[in-house]
Amino acid sequence: MQQLFFDMMIRTQGKSLVPIEDLLMSEIQARRLDSGLLTIWCKHTGASLLVQANADDDVTADILAFFEELAPQTPGRYHHKADQPDNAPSHLRALLTQTQTSVPVHDGLLPLGDVQSLYLFEHRETPKTRRLLVHFIGQLLADESQMMVM
């Protein structure tokens, strides 16, 4: 059983759902992760993580519209006005989603459903660079040079 920690940097274009499973798969392959559990931690309060459908772009559009309605960027609505007008609503959106998620790794793959994707959900208006801390616990692929031939 091995444990690994690594960071991933994600550049966003403002409010959006950014698919991250391809980046995760690149890290899984590069680090030779075989089977275990990945826990992904978003180190920001203006972004979150989701597992959601990917079969239709309207799904992500509906999610964005839902959160705009649920926590709108309305002047004078919030007490918290620390820096930008989207700061308070972004914190509320992150509060209603999650800043960490765990996904299995099986045979070096993310066994997501046929129409599932893993997303970084950016809640802020302006582009940001988001940092994710990833923790893996499990088995690494065997190094063929160290395997015994019987």
C-alpha cells in the first residue's frame, strides 16, 4: 500500500465547469497508479468539485443557471463585500457543493459512469488558477524490471 500527494493546477476562464478527468488520468498514468482511492481537495473557497453528467452541454448550462438563481450576484444582497461583487455568492455556491471528493482508481483508470465527468466548478467571474491537492492511497503498477520470472 502506497500513499502519494501531488498538486494539480487548473486555469479557469471565469464561471464555468471545467472537466478535470483527463488531467487526472494523465497524472494517474504518469505516477503509475493502479488501484486505490484518490481524494481531491480544492484549496479555494470560490471554486468546488462536482461529479456530474457530461452527455449534453445543456446540463452544465443548467447547473450554471441554477446557481445564478440560487446565489445571484445582486448588489446590496450580501453583508460580505470583501473584494469583488462575486466574492460572497461564490462562497455560497462552494458551500452548497463540495471542496473535496473521492474517486476510485481501478486498473489504472477512473471508473466513472458512461456519462459522468469530474469538474472543477469555478464560481468567480474572472479567470483564476486553481490549485488542487490530490492524495492517493493504494497500489502502484508493478515495475516490470523488478518482477520475478517463474
